Amino acid sequence: MSRRTTRPEPPAVTAESPCPCGLPAAYGACCGRFHDRRSTAQTAELLMRSRYCAFVLRDEAYLLRTWHPATRPGSVDFDPAMRWRGLEIVDTTDGTLFHTSGTVTFVARYTHGGQPGALRERSRFERADGAWAYVDGTFEE
């Protein structure tokens, strides 16, 4: 007998919903435009925000598409007990239209199995084929 796994259902977010990234815009006008390929993130921070939203929505295709080819995994595992609750950008270095690399330090708040927590990371971004891509990150205490 084969064992069937089911993907966890992402939260319901519509184009008119507040964007999970925390900017004061609707999802469709904010990170949704990156997810559906209407636009590309012009800065490392915007890419970081859109990738956070992709984790909230469990959008594996977007996460893989925006991962640097040198470090991209074969798949993304989503923990069904994880619920992302908010994003705070702590610091950015470079990562603008005029740069080829940049960093974004952030705190992503979550609940896991009902218990609150926070992930603190300093993420590195580089341009790959002209677009910003996530390279890797260092977890911070």
C-alpha cells in the first residue's frame, strides 16, 4: 500500500488582501505582482519581502525561481505546523538598482504547533541573469 502525503493548505490571500510582507499595500499590487510574473523585484529587500510571502503562501515555484542557481535546492519542504505571522526588516546593505549584491537582515515571526517563535536571518542576494536572487543566509541569535 502506498503512503500518500498531502501538502498543507496555504492561507487564503486574495489580490485585495493586505500583503503578508507588511508593506501598506494589497497583495496583488505588492508581492503578488512578483509571484505572478507581472513584475520583478527591483531591490534585494523587495525580493526578500516577496520570498517571505511565498513562504506564507507555500509558493514553491516562486521560491525556487528566485533562488540563485548556485545554491538552489531541488525542492522546498513546508512544515504544515508552521504559520508565518509577520516580517520585520532590520537592516539592508546595498541591494539597490545600482548594486550587484546586497544583504537583508530580518525577523520573521511564526507559530509552530501553536508556540510562538522568531527566525532571525541575514540573507545574501546577488543578481543572476539581471534579476535579484537569494543566495543564502546566516541565522542570528
